[in-house]
Amino acid sequence: MFKTIGILIIFTAILLFQLPKLKQNGEKKEIWTFSILLFFSTTLCIAVALKVKVPNPYDLIIVIFKPMGELIKMALK
């Protein structure tokens, strides 16, 4: 619980420091990108703090390329 509150405080501080600078320059695309990435990273940090199993990108690469490797091995035999 305290880890989650700490994470939310840190990410709120980041938002409060960065968002006014982006608004001042009128950078709407950057504001959207920043907000989406901040939300995504906050969600992942909270999940890790709560010990939820977060999938690894390497696992996805293995799922995609392992069958291709098997096909290439079979074709070369």
C-alpha cells in the first residue's frame, strides 16, 4: 500500500513539473505522448510493487521466432 502511494506521489510530482512546460510551449502531441507514457509506466510500476507477474518482451520474441527457427532447421536438413 505504501509503495503504491509512494509511486503515485512520485509520478504526480513528475506530472506537475513537466506538464506546465509542455503547455507553455503549446506542444499538444508531446503532451499526449507524455501522458500516455507516464500512465503506462505508472501502471507497470504499481504492478511490480504489488508483485503482479508482468510479461517480459523477450517471451513474445521467443513465441514469434521459435516456430520460424524450427521451419528453417527443417528446410535445411
